[in-house]
Amino acid sequence: MAEQADDTEKTEDPSLKRLEEALKHGDVAKSQEVNAWFVTAASALILLSFSASAAGELRSLMRNLVANAYQVSFDGGALAGLLRQVGIRAIAAVAIPVLLLALAAICGNMIQHRLVWSLDVLMPKLNRISPMAGMKRLFSKQALANFLKGLLKLAIVSAVFVALMWPERRRFEELVTLDLEVLLAITRTLALKLFGAVVAILAVIAAADYLFQYRQWFERQKMSLREVKEEFKQSDGDPKIKAKIRQLRANRAKRRMMASVPKATVVITNPTHYAVALQYERGMSAPVCVAKGVDSLALKIREVAGQHDVAVVENPPLARTLYAAVEIDREIPAEHYKAVAEVIGYVMRLNGTLRG
């Protein structure tokens, strides 16, 4: 039982295939704090770069609308056209800031992981509506970490807000007496000051939270020894099946080799341990090894050669040398030409095929 428990305990680092499958199913390391930092930083950039132009465009639009309100026709077509024009100008005024916010949200995801298209997270699952599963998620380590993280972030941001705004408390009393344009300028300055501090703090929080989320995700992807073995079998094949395939290939090669023995000119033997079948015909550049074997396979080669009247010549040194030096369907090395030529010449003379 202990061995079985150890076999199923997730102690092994995830393989590349396991990580790819997790990414395919939409299970990625993701921190919402990173997204929040990108959106907050983009908001500060928008406030610094586009707030004046967008506010000026909207102010001009509303001023013209109010100044010429008496000329507005309230019949159906005219009013619809006016609303359309006002909507287009309002959208144009805030289009770039909204686009920057959208790009910031996308970048916040893409910087954590590559783009993922998965429908698995949208598929209905029973554990999402199960009360027991919900309770487990509610009181899980992840939920506790999120709760503590939220409290810490709220405390830090609140402390920074108080530290920055407390010296400005005298100015707040004067804001009600200021002109609107001056009031907007002061508000913009204070907002940028507060945004800068919040962005700096959220950068630290986002980095720490991403490391925590990545560690949690990596722990979830860990594999047991059994899973590692199963994945190895799936990727590289079951060793038993691979051994069976090798055996089938060896048997097929053996049958093909034995079918070539009747074509041989001579079989050189040890005489009992080695057998090398060579084929030579006039016009060939060198003899070719069509079959070779040791022990039982050598005996089988000699039997087939005897059945088809193929000459068998005992030459132990040459048989051992050729067995080690030449592969099936390959010509013999040049250094063995002389010894083999003597054997083949002897066989040809015995068969009466050598003339002159």
C-alpha cells in the first residue's frame, strides 16, 4: 500500500507534453494583479497624455450643444441625426484612451503566457456548481491567499493615499472657490501624483503575486511516477510492444534472407558456428553477401544451401572475418577479394562453369 501511495503521489516535475496540454486546455499561470498593474499604468499614461485633449473636445462639444440648444429641432429625423453626431464626436474623443486600455489588458495577459484559444474553460462542469466543490474553493489555500492579498493591497494603497493627500488637506478647502478650469488642473495634478505612487506599489505586488501564482500552477502540473511511466509509454511506445515489433522485423528479415540463399554461389562456413552466403555472377564488380548467421541460423543457411545444391566450403578464418566485415546485401570489402576469389574460382571449377 505504501508503494502504491508513493507511486501516485505527485512528486515529479511536469514534462513538456504535460505543460503543452495544460496550455491547450486553458490552464495557465495567471495573476490578476499583473492585469491590474497594466490597466492602472495605462490609465496614468492616458491621464497624462490624453486627458487635456479629450476633455477639451468634450467641453467644446457640450458648449456648442448648450449654446445652440434653441436651434435644435426635436422632430424624429433631426433629433436622431443630432444624437448620432454627438455620439460620433464623443466616441472619437475617447477612442484612443479606450483603445489603450484594451491593449493594456491584452498585454497584461500576453506577458504572462502566449495567446491561448480554448473552449474548455467555457464548457459546463458539474464541479463548478457543486456546493461541496464550492466550499472547498472558498476555504482553499488559494482563496486564503487572495483574501490576504486583497487586505494587504487595500492597506498599502490606503496608507499611500493618506500619506500623499494629507499634506494637501488645506488645498481641499479652497477647491470649492476655484474656477472650473483651475479645479480640473489641480485635480489632474493630484491624480497623477496618486497614480504614480499606486503604479509603483502595484508593480511590486504584481511581481510577487505572479511568482506565487506560477508556483501554484507548477505544483498543480506535477506528475506522479505512474503518470510519468504512462506518458513515456504513450510517447515512446510500450517496451513490450516495441520488443514484439523488433522481433517481427527480425523474423521478416530472416525469412527474406533465407529466401536469398538459393541464389548464392557459395556458402562459407566455420563449419558449425558461422555461415556466410555469397553471390557472384560475371559482370558483378564484387561478390555480394546475401545471407549470414551464427549457430542455429548458420545451420539453417547450410540446410537451405544443401537443398538447392549451393556449394558449401569450410574456411573458418574467412567465415569469421566475412561475418564481422560485411553486411547483408553489401559487397565484400576489397581486402577480402583475393581469398573470396579463390573460393569462388574453386566452386566454379567444380561446377564446370569456368572456361580457360
